[in-house]
Amino acid sequence: MNITDALIIGAGPTGLFTAHQLKLIGLDCEIVDNLDKIGGQCIELYPDKPIYDIPAVPACTGEELTNNLIKQLQNFNIKFHLSERVDEVKKEGEKWFVKTNLGTTFLTPNVIIAGGVGSFEPRKFPPKECEKFENKSILYSVKDKTIFKDKTVSIFGGGDSALDWAVELSKTSQVNLIHRRDDFRGAQATVDKVHELVKSGKINLYTKYQILSVKGNQSLETIDIKNDDKEIKTLKSDYALGFFGLIMQLGPIANWGLNIDKKTIEVDTEKFETNQKGIYAVGDICNYPGKLKLILSGFHEGALAARACFKLARPNEKYRFEFTTTSKAAQERLGVAKK
Ligand SMILES: Cc1cc2nc3c(=O)[nH]c(=O)nc-3n(C[C@H](O)[C@H](O)[C@H](O)COP(=O)(O)OP(=O)(O)OC[C@H]3O[C@@H](n4cnc5c(N)ncnc54)[C@H](O)[C@@H]3O)c2cc1C
């Protein structure tokens, strides 16, 4: 069980800056995100696009903003739990018990939901029976490529992820690449490389085919694929990898007893607290009169929610407002205090 002063759900720009604000006032926090990387929409949807309305930053890309937010946290040693989705939030005494889909648990007086438009989830294989093999022999991301060594891997998709992994795994595995169209959406250089590997027999390519069904006992054994002419092929497969892009789902957040309207959580504008004491919502996911879905709003909301957390995390202490330019305590926490 992880015990912390505040748990942040979401490592987008709002979650990151909220962590900064919590640590600055001397509170501990941990962050959970369903994605395998930090940065939320900025890193997942527009890493190369310039943003022009971050105060005092004339222009920076989604990736640059994320890197700078991470840099701003460098002295704080924050524990990130990536590739984990918070599924459960329930009251335990005066605190909140939080559990992820991987079974990681937290006990905290404060939960800050910085969940954006919900968790980014992979688009999954349609056949229902695929669920039985999910996270074992049917995967939607690769954490450890060594598990595929000397195995047969069927990769589905026509974008960069599918092509990149087909090229990479063809070095050590038997690879089937299956795509429902003839043309690929990936970078031309990778598409060319795939065709080269198909020619040399390193990749078996099946275009205009889609998954029909899967079979196996403990783990995946075969996959049936079907084309537009209803021709069916059976591929022996130890693993299937699906790269069909991501969808955003409010998901489990909808079940935590919060006031939700049009996929956003209603909050007050003093503490950004929800209808549940000790649960706050900040960034794109929160709603109040005049809400602007901009990064700069998330920063302000996170700063106020962090101060509100102090009261529940340190009930016997009084929060003192201080500037970073003059606060010795803040500078020590930031690692910039003069000796
Ligand atoms: C193309 C594009 C361009 C944009 N340009 C601008 C711009 O120029 N200026 C500007 O200010 N804004 C811009 N925005 C909007 C901006 O990106 C968002 O306002 C901002 O990302 C919101 O940040 P956030 O941290 O609240 O949420 P997000 O960035 O959405 O991050 C939320 C994170 O929470 C995670 N999450 C959700 N639920 C769970 C759960 N149950 N468990 C674990 N993790 C969970 C998600 O996986 C996600 O990583 C743009 C958006 C897009 C799509």
C-alpha cells in the first residue's frame, strides 16, 4: 500500500504542474497515468505542434512543454505509476483508498483528478474471445520485446506503431503483418523497409485482411483472418499485437460518486473540490461557470487544489502563503537554496 499526502490521476500538463505545487508547499504526491509516457494530450496527440499561449513562453511544442514541466519537477523525486489506470476510489475512514487495474493501492486524504478527457485506451480487437488472452498473449503495447524471441507474432495495423514493431521483431521472431487495406499510413521509409523484409521472406504480409477469431487454451494458438472475398486463413501465432490507435474514455471515473455532467466533473472555484470532500478535479476534466479548456487554466486550478490538500494532509499545521523568490523552505525543496 502506498501512503501519500495526495494522489494525482493523470500525468498531463495539469497533473504535472499540480505535483509541482504540492511538493513546493511540502506535501508528498504520486501520479498514476494509463499511458506509458508522461504528458497527456500534449505528448500523445500533438508532440510536434507549437503551442503559442503558455504564459511567458512565446512558442513551444507539446513535447517541449512536457519536457520543461518534467524538468521543473526534477528535484522532487515524484513516483510515477505509468501504464496503470485508476479503477477504484472509495472511502476508508477519513481517507481515500485507491486501486489501479494492476492492483497497486494507495491510501491518501487527497485525490486530485487531472484526467483530461479520460484515459487513453487502445482500440481493441473486436472478437469477444480476445479478452481471455489480453495482457498475456494479446497485447496492445510492447513493454518487453524479449518475450517475442523465437516466437510467431501476428501484428495488426497499418500505422507507424504496427510497422515499426514489424520491422523490429522481424530480427528475432517470425512476423505476420496484417492490415485491412493495401496502403499503409506509416512513414514512407518504414513502409519501404517493410516491403523489403516481405520480399526477403522476413515478414509475411496479409493486406485487405482483418481478424475473425482466435483460438487457444491457456495461451493463444491460432488466429483466423478474413478478407473482403470472405477467404479465411489460419495463422499459427504465439502472440497478437494490435495497433489500432487510441480512444479516450472517461472510464472508471464515472463510477466514483462524483457529480458528472457531459463527461466533466463539477467543482467549486475556491478549491476545485468535487461533491466529495478530499477529491478535487482540475484541468480539462473539471467544469465550472466560465471554464476554459486551456493548459493555463489547468495550472491555476492545480495551484489552488494543492493548497486545499494541505488542510487535510496536515490538519495540525497552518498553511502559510509564500513566494518562491523569497521562501527559504520552497527554495530548499526546489534544491536552489543558497548555503
Ligand atoms: C490538437 C490539440 C491542440 C491543442 N492546442 C492547445 C493550445 O494551443 N493551447 C492550450 O492551452 N491547449 C491546447 N490544447 C488543449 C490541451 O492539450 C489540454 O487543455 C490539456 O492537455 C489538458 O491537460 P490535462 O492535464 O487536464 O489533461 P490531459 O492532457 O488530457 O491528460 C490527462 C491524462 O489523464 C490520464 N487518465 C485519465 N483517466 C485516468 C485513469 N482513470 N487512470 C489513469 N490515468 C488516467 C490520461 O491517460 C491522460 O494522460 C490542444 C489540444 C489538442 C488535442
